[in-house]
Amino acid sequence: MKVNVYNIDGEVEKQIDLPTVFEIMPREDLIHKAFKAITLSLRQPYGSSPAAGTRRVGHNLGPNHGISRIPRIAGGSRGVLLASMVGGRSAHSPRSDKVLYKKINSKELKYARLSAIALTASKEHIIKRGHRLDEDTTSNLTFPIVVDNDIESINKAKDAMKFLQNLGLLDDVIRAKNGVKIRPGRGKMRNRPYKHPKSVLVVGSSQEKLRAFAGLPGVDVATINSLSIRKLAPGGNPGRLTVYTENVIEQLRGVY
């Protein structure tokens, strides 16, 4: 399977063979499973201390003292330990020591990552995800989009936008910029009031060399070592609009 290699001006420079990773049979069910396991494992446990409400237990007077037989603080009559009274433990509360990590088989995780990489070559899945392409410019565009290594020399955001415009991908960046929405629910009170759409993913040899792209709305940058399910398939939905440099394609040929 051959694809075009585009230069900074969006013109076809040459053709190369794709690695075999783009020819595997993708498993969308594994992508959903891996994304769910990774996302749930990133949760932060919260809750009161496991010992809260149980530290001040002093005595229990027992019967024939004119008071109920419940645990009380030392030197006083205030009840503790029980959840049915003031000062006691919290009943059915979130536990700060709860293990939130979700397991997934290593082979399933690896195949899910390979499937997510393979589906970046599917124009059908890219459009299904909601990415917007300029039909006039991208009608002859081959997927996955492979570009020359010279894009890593771009150090200004306006030059990065011009490059994406030459490829016909700027409409998707504009979609991400205009698609910011206010989050429903209590997330607005927890320092995450806005939901930002995802746009182009640019994969190169170094994230430092792609800083000009990182500042664009919805655009993420990555290297071959940082390619993850969360970047390749945000929300568990595969088919992200991805731009690979020629060096990364050669590295994929050797790693996978």
C-alpha cells in the first residue's frame, strides 16, 4: 500500500510504502475497552480518612447507668464510632483508600493501540469522528497523511496554520476553535468549565520541534513513544485526523 508524501506547500513530493501496521484488521471493541480502562485508572481517589470517626473511642459504660450502651469518648458522654450519631463515622461514604485501577490484558492493550494507528488511515472513520475536511483540497489526499520532515522546522503558529491550510486541514482547526462548549453539571465548579473539541494530531520525532502546532486550537503533538489510545482515539472513538512525518513512518516500520 503506497501513500503520497507531501511537502510544506502541500504538494506531492514522492510515494512510499506503508508499514504493515496499517494493514491489520482493526478491533474497535478493543479500542473502547482499552480507553475505558486507561481513563478509569486515571481517576483520583477521594474521601475522608479511613480512621475518621473511630479515633476517640474511650469506653462503653454498659447497662444500669441510665444511658444507652454505645461507644463514647474518653472522659465524656458524646457518642462516637457509630454512623447514626454526630461525631461518628460516615456511612457508605467514598473511600480514599479505594483501588480505582482497572486491569486490561497487555496483548489487548497492544492490539488496541495498533488498531487505533491503523484506523488513522481510514477516511471513513475520520469523517465519522466529525473531522472537517476541505473537499476541494483533500479530494486527492491519501490517508494516512504523511509529510516531509521539514515541517519540524516550522517555529511560528501562523506558518503552522498556513501548512495545514495547504493540506486542506485548516477547516478542522477552525471547527475545534468554534466548538468550545460549556460543560453541563458540577464539572463547572471543579476548574473544568469548558469542553474543547479535538482536531489534528501531529506526530513527529520530537514534541519540542512541533511546538508551533501545539498552540493551535484542538491540535495535539506526539512522538512514536507517546502515541496512546487517548490521543489516537479521544473518547474511545477511533479515526483521529493524524499527520505523520516520514521519519515516524519509518520508525513504525521497525517498532510494530
